[in-house]
Amino acid sequence: MFKFKPLLWIAAFSLFFVASCGDDDPEPSGEADPIASFQFEISADNFLEVKFNNFSQDASSYSWDFGDNNSSTDESPTHVYAEAGEYTVTLTATGNGKTSNRSETFTLTDPNAELARLAGATSKTWYLQREGVALGIGPAMNDNEYWAFGRNTPLGERPCILNDAFTFHRDGKWEHDTGGDVFIDSEGNGGWLGPDADEGCYEENAGNLTSANGDDLSAFANGGNYTFEFDDAAGTITLSGAGAYIGLPNKTADGDNFIPLSSKTYTIFNFADGDVADTLQMALVGANSWNFYLVSYHNPADLPEIPDVVVIDNDLPNETPAQLFNTFASDGPADVQELVATASDVTLTVGVDDPADAAAAKVGQYVRGTAQFADLKFQLGYDCQFTNFTSMSLDVYFPSTNDYSGELSQQVDIFIADASEDNEFWTTWELYQDMGQTATNQWVTVTFNLDNALNREDLDLIGLKIGGENHNVDGTFYVRNFTFR
């Protein structure tokens, strides 16, 4: 009977709907319960910086729990976390005497995780290992065939190496805290402090940081304006800035050089996370590899103390032998008196044919090998008193089949040292160096006069080096009649 226009019907329905929604509100506007609500945004420039945008309703105060034991009462705070990880953030909104909570869980992930392992979120400090091998040298990375500091020598003998701290900053800055001292090794003494200076730790002062030639070495001192570049793909770390170094100041990829360089590049061969400490092992790679073993402790308090110096007290009895010789014709007593060859990098074969005359008495074959500091050692069981001898001599045959055009030489060196009380006998040895021979395919006699230095009462090791040192070139030589007269 009744007809309604469509527009009027829609308007009537809308009015009914609005009125119905209003009837469901428990309280008038302004007295509603607060509703906590927020969103967050991670900074594109710093993955640890998070901006929280507050969209809460009917609230007059706010309390934020950032999930890392930090909090804020700002309405829309920005928070910077200390490290990557998973965090649960809770916002408590308060209004009209009531509260409302809202929680969100998110994960902060470092976009450059490898750099974070090296430099942390902002910075990370590394030390050479104080337990185990700290540094060494060998023919390849992680191969310390020639020498290892911490395995063959007591750690505490070189505290100025172990107290160094190396800090990588996320922004590319690099710091070196030397502890105020520097290690000067024997390879650098000739041009650093002069030939009479002892190897060891020295305070960083003008006198010790000026070479015997007047070179300014102060760049090796504490501090420095350094930077670093980490190439994850290549596995290298380049330190830039004059004097930047890790481990030993005068070691370079091209050999020993005590003049501060503008940069050094280290190749990483092991980079790993640990439960207590992380590991960073890298090398200066050249003809040989100087290997460095660093650690970074999660809790700095876990860093071990530098071990005390280990004092070796193995003084041998004094003896004065009447004869010292080795003909290398055999191992028998007729051919060996006291000079019994012991383990060394050199391969010695006695009783081989004389290369100049197969019908002559047998001789020894001396194969240098590829060890950087190859030598043949004769360890005595006593401290030798050399009063019965005034000279020593050795016959050497230099085959022309060796290549003497490079680092392999026709040089003969003999040393006498104390190895029973000194782990680093080469720092105090008596060294006799031949200037080098030129004749090949014939026997040459090399003779040294013993000087007053052998008045020492602690010498128990005699060594023989042929072909030079500080290189890896192999060579074969023949020897006979190593004799003290």
C-alpha cells in the first residue's frame, strides 16, 4: 500500500546503522580505554638504529621497554641497539587511569656480517694469542715450519708483542695501542739500533725510534692516524698509515724492512666465531709467510695475563775436548769425534762418493732444502771450552748444477752458541761468515780463526750453514773434514 522512494530508504537505513554503533560504546568519547599501537622503522644507514612511531589512542603517557634492558618515556623514541639480534619491544600506553600493552618482536641483522665479525657493531679489539702460538714464520700460511713464537719460545720473553691491542672501528678507523714499547728483532738491528744492539723490548722514546743511520721511526710508536680496508671477497685486510703493523714492525711481504711503510696487506686464512673468543688468523705473504694469530674476547675480563718469563736453567758441565771433527765419510768413531749431527732442516747423507773422484774417500752430501734458515746442527752434551783450538775449517764442493744467480749463494757460515740455556740461541751466538766462494766443481777449504769471544763458558751448539739464509731456494753441496784445530 505504501511506496518508498529508494533514496529515502537508504537514508533511513544509514541513520539506523549509525545509531546502533553508538549504542554499543560503553563510555562517551574521551573516557575510552587506551589502545597501545606502534610501528617501527629500521634506519637504512645504521641497522642498529630503530625509529618507533606511536599510534596509540586515548593515552596520555607512554613507557617503552626496548628488550635490551633499556627504556624510554618519549612518545615516539628512536633507539640505537648495541648489537644485532632478536628483540621484543613492549609499549605501555596509559590513559584515563587504565593501561594497554602492545609487543612486537623483530630481528636486527647486520647487512655486512663479515665486517661485523671484524669490527663489531661500532668497534672490536684484538690481541695476539697469549696462550698458544702468537706468531710464526714458514713456507706457507699457517705453516710455522721455521719458527713459532709461543711454541718453541716462552711467551713471556716478549711482553711488548703480547701487550699490543689492535682495534678495528666500523667507520674504517684503525687503532694500535702498543703499550708504550716496541720489539726490535735481530734482523733489524743492523740498520735500526746498530750491530751491537740486543734483540728485545725497548721503550718508545726518541733514542730507540731513531735508527743508527738517523732514520725517523717514530711512526711505529703508540697511536697513529690509521685506517683499514676489509675486502671480504679477497680475504684481505689492508692497514693504511705510516708505521701501521701487527705483530712485528719490520716484517713486510717483501722481507725485513725497518723503515715504516705507508700500508701493509694481510691475507686472512682463518676467521671464526667462538663461545668465549673469536679468532682472526692472517699472514703477510711473500717468499715466506709471517703468520699472526689474534683473538678477541667477548668479555674483556677473560683476556689472559701475559705469562711470566720462563727461565731455563740447564747449565751443562764444562769440558775441554782434545778433538772435534767429522769427516762425513761414515758415522763411525774414526770419522766422528764429538761433532755428531742432530736433527735440522738440512738433509745430510754421509758416505757418498766424492763428486770430484769416486775412488777417493767418501764424503757427505748436504742438501739445503727450502727452509728459510736451514742449517746443520751439532749439539754437544757439555759446555765446550775451546782452549785447545785456534781455528776451524771445512772442505766444501759447490756443484755447478746449482743455480747461484739468485738467492742461493756459495757462502759458508759457522756458528757456535748456547742452546741449553737460551731458546733463542741465535741472538747471542758467535757467528763466523765466509764472504762467499766463486769456484765450482772443485773442493774449497774454508777456514776461520777462533777469536777471544770463545772465552765464554756456555757454548754447547755448533752449526753449519751453506748456501745463504733468509730464502727458500734448495741446493745440493758436498762436505768433508769439518775440523777444529
